[in-house]
Amino acid sequence: MANQSKTDRADAEAPGTPRPPTKKDQIRSLFLSGISDVADLAMITGARPSYVSGVLQTENLHHGYFDLYTSTAQPMNVYSKFFAGQLGFKNEEAARRSVELIDRLYRQFELAADRAGQHHALLMALTMFDRARWTNKLREADVFRHWLMDRLGEMTVPEGESAALAKEG
């Protein structure tokens, strides 16, 4: 660029000059051409799978991919709606409010013997813990970690459920 003349730079920036396709454009185009695997699209475009999934979900082209960075606004299952837009870790107070919600729902699911609901609450706490710690919000992450450790320490299985779990295992 340092060796380019002003005329050359002006020509390169002239109106009507096609811009290179964005990652979003590439993802959309590749998907519509038949490449539908999120991992393949990520590898081809050099994007993260979460980003690829977000682009496709926004365009209503693909659903069902979830990982650490998938928005909680994207429904994963019937329990997602209870947590959508409700969790955060901006500061310790936000993390505590999030844990209070997670705990309240976890306990409600426990009263209903809804183990899938409890699992989803645990998953939300683990997700928030990881998001906080990997953005260097260690005090906020610790709020989620303590709650998770307390739940994991409650390793009792209600009477009658151990037989059902043994059959599944």
C-alpha cells in the first residue's frame, strides 16, 4: 500500500468496485450450495462453529447446534425459555442474581422430579461459569462454581430412581 499511487488507491476504492465477500456471505453461500455441516463451514471459512451457527440461525437456515457460546436466546429444549435473557455475569451481583434464578428453577424441577429440568439448570450454571472464567471474570465465575460444587455434593438419588437409572446405564 505504501508503494501505491493515489490514483491506484482511488481506483481500488471507487464506487462499483466489488467488495470481497464477508464471512457471513461465505457461510450463507456455502450453506445454500449444499454444505450444511457446521464444522465443515467453520473450517472452510475460518470462523468459529458458534459464529457459523449464529449466522445460520439468524437467517433461519439451520437450528440445533449448541455450544458454550451459543446464545441462551436460542432454544435448546423446553427448559431454555426459563433462562433466556435472564443470566449474566457483568459483575458479582449479576452472577448472584443468575445463581438465584438457576437455584430457584433447579429446586422447582426437583420438586416435580424433573431430572431433565435439573440437568438443564446445571448446564446453564456450568455455561455461565465457563463464560465468566474464560473472559477473566474470576470472582463472577466463582459464584457459579460454588453453586455447582454444592449441587454436585448432593449426590443422593431418590428411592426408586436408582433402579431406573441402573437399567438405562
